[in-house]
Amino acid sequence: MTDTPLAVLLADFAAGVRRNGVPEAVGRSVRQRILDILGICAAAVELPTSAMALGYVTAQGSGPSSVVGGGSASAAWAAFGNGVLAHSLDYDDTHLPSVLHPSAAVVPAALAMAEREGATGDQTVYAIAAGVETCVRLGMAGFDVESGNSVYFEHGQHATSICGTVGAAVSSALLMGLDANHVAHSIGIASSMAAGVIEGNRMGGTVKRMHCGWAAHSGVVAAELAGAGFTGPPTVLEGRFGLFEAFLHGKFTETPVREGLGTDWSVPEIFFKPYPANHFTHTAADALMAAREQGLHADDVERIVIGVAPPTVRTIGQPIERKRRPETGYQGQFSGPYVAAAALLGGGGLGLGLEDFTDEQVRRPAATALMDRIEVEGNPECDAIYPHQFPAVVDVWTRGGSHLTERVMANRGGPQRPLSDDELMVKFRENATRYLDERSVAELGQRILALTSSTDLGAIMSLVRALDDPPRAATASHLQGPAGD
């Protein structure tokens, strides 16, 4: 194994990406992620927390970079605003098994910096690819294979915002035109700015919605400071007092960072979220959609047992009484019984959309009656695959005496069941039209998926700025509360 410090290794990799570009599959995946993130940002404009964040950004003054629903700001504050929006709906992409959400921090930082620097579409794509790859590899360095869990999470740290800060710094430094040495210093500086505590997952609060915004902001600032002459230690990641010691207490492995860097890409393997619900519920939703397509009707159901990996039961199935009676749409996103019921009853978007997770929808009599007949339990077949997938084995017994079993062992939106451009466009359109007009949405979608060396990022980003009316401030309680990872 080489003795090259990890920050230097990652910086050399990033500089090589800027110089040589990325494989076609990686570039296509990045364009899709830009589309996905901007659509989510537009959908999140209506949240009360978004109004707070956008108001704060506006108070910092205008600048060269666009804020979705919020005019313009400096690159750092535009990155903050868009980063808050990107992670607020729990609808952004997920890397497994690290359970990172890399695009929500990296894409907002890169778009803000690209617009400021007048970068082309290709330059932006390359920078995002390097930043996301860096983020994922740092997350995997803290994945404990033996326990199948992230050491970051075990220590109460939000891996997404910690690793996302470093990834955002790499992307920002590349778009500023900094050389490999300065990219390494950006990593060194960003490592002292990375943060994120996940107590909010357990006890509530809205601070987690801010995490990716602060990571994006910090990444931009770290790159700017490196450009101004600040420096960081080359061993900032693996050193005796480095990031891995600070956050992981020294329990890490360098192999995921070093192995295959520049040749084996993680970016195309990151899972898009087809449904706006906790990722643990998605395969159960797929199973019930498949059963519905085979003719199963909610009135026919006597009993449904959702089998999932045991570690996920506490999130989506316990206590079962509360999971069967979500009071808000937000609670419905973390209810295995509700997501399954909604899938069988039929939803919007790609099968379930944001409109299926309102306070009114989770309380509708048809869903309530069906949830009373749904159970969630651990399944050893699913446990053998978790956390590389979040599988489900769903058994349905009908009132007519028949028994149906549906196995969904791979998540939709991942490399084994990828979403097509058309499917991603459906998600994008449904999200983006919650704030933007149809014409802007159509133009934005087409131009993002066709980013080239001649693309003007400023012209694209101008489409997402605030409309004539101020952002709507939603009051529905399903849009509030603690956010899951």
C-alpha cells in the first residue's frame, strides 16, 4: 500500500479528473444527480425551514450565484441555501452500505461555484464527480464490515455532513482552478470545518435539514481559504489527530479510499430515491405495487406481513401501534404499514409521490383500515443482504384463503434496478412544478441532461431563482419534525 497521504492522493485524483474527464457512465450519472437535486430543492421551497434558510441567505446580500427560490447570493451562501433545500425532504440519493447522501452537499456547492466562476457544463460535471467520489470513499472508510454499520453513526455523527464537507471542498477547489496542492489544502481545511450531530434523528428538531447546507457552505469556504493561502496538514484524514481519529476514534480502514481510486467509480452505484419515504420502506412498497398489478385489492386483504432486515424494524415497524396510526404525513414516511398501504391503494409519481404523504392522506379511512392488518417483522433472508440493499419479503393472505409472497431483494433506483432518464424526469417534474412553472421545468430538465462543454451554467441556474411571489411557507405538520437518514 502506498505511503502517500490520503488527502494528497485524493487531490491528485481530483486534479486528474479535471484534466482527463470521467467515463461516460459517470458523467451521465452526475447529470442525473444534478437534475434530481434541483427538483428536490424546488419542492422544498415551501417548507417553513426553507423560508427561514432563504431569509437568512437573503440577509447576507446578493451575489453571483443562484439560490432556488431565493434570488442570488455569494457562492458560499447560495451553496448553504440550496444545500438546506436539497436534504430537507429526505428525497435525495443514498449510497449503500455507507448510508451517505452525497449529492445534497456536493451538488449545491459545485453549482454555486460553477456559476460564479463561469464554468462549463463538462467542468461542472467533472468537479461534482470528483467531489461525490471523495465523499463516498471517506464514508466507506468508516463502515465497519463486521457489524454492518457506520462507525460515524455509532458515535452520533452525521456522516453525510462530515464527508460531504470534504467532497464539497474538492468540487469547489476544482472549479476555482486550484492545482492539486491547493486541492489537498482544501481537504485539510475542510476537515476542520466538517460537523454534524444526529441526536435530532432520535429526539427531534429541524437542525438536520441544515446539515447539508452547512457542509456545502463550508466546502466552498475551505476552497476559497486554500486559494487565499491557508494550508492544511497532508495527513489530515488518517493522521494521529486527523479526521478519522476524531470522528471514528481510529476505527477505520484506508482501503476504500485508496483501492481503485480513479478506475473503479462509486458514483453510478449511488441509489436514487424513487419514493419520498424512508429508504427501508421502498422494497415493501414495490412488493405491494406488484401485488396490485396482479389484481390484489385492499378489500381482499386479510393480513400482510412485511419481512425486512431486523435492524430496520425499529425504524419502520416499532411501536407497531404508532406505525399503524401516523398522525402526520412526515410520520407516514417512516411507517412501514402506511407506505405499504399507500402503495397498494395506488399513489402518484413513480408509484408514491409527495402528495401521498400529507396529513390528510395518512389519516384517510382506506389507509387506516388497511394498516390495521399489516405487521412488520425481521426476516433472515433480508438480513443476509442488508445493508447493501434494503430488501423485503412480503406475505399476503386474502379473505378468500389464498396466500401470495412477493420478494423484492434489490432497491429500485440502485445499480441493479436503475431509474431511466424518463423515470427521473417524472420525479423531477413532479418535484420542480411544486414551485417552478411548467415551461421553466421543461427547459431546465432538458438542459441539465444535455450539459456539455458549451453549456452556460448561469443561464440554467437563472431558471431556479425566486419567482415574482415570495416562497410559500407551508404549515402542514408533515413538513416539520425530525428528519431521518
